[in-house]
Amino acid sequence: MRVLVVTGGRSNERDISLISAKNVVASLKKLNYQVEIFDFALGLEKLKSKTRKVDVVFPVLHGKEGEGGDLQEFWKN
């Protein structure tokens, strides 16, 4: 299974998000998942192209982008 871990972003909690994602990625790899990391700061268009190539998206975002609705709004479109 291919998993895309979405992390980073531009919020003031970016560093925590990256640390959390590193731990998630390590755990998923131990379970033999194919894992790719995507930095939300790269934008929604790039995210859209990445999501076409994976089976699951695992969000590890904090702040407005992850908890305030930006990522959720993306999935509506």
C-alpha cells in the first residue's frame, strides 16, 4: 500500500508537524508500507497530483492548514 504523509505547511507549528511526520513515516516503513512525504507548503495543485499516485493520505498537519480547515476544504473540491 502506498501512503502519502502530508506535513509541514506554513503555520507556526510547521516544525512540530515535520517531527511528527518523521515518526509516522518511520513507523509505517517498519510495517512495510511504501511511504512518501509531501510538504503542504508546496501547494494544493502539487498535492492533487501526488494524491493520484497513492492509496491513502495520512495528514500530519497542525495549525490552520491542518486543524483549521484548509486541508479539509481541499478534499471537498
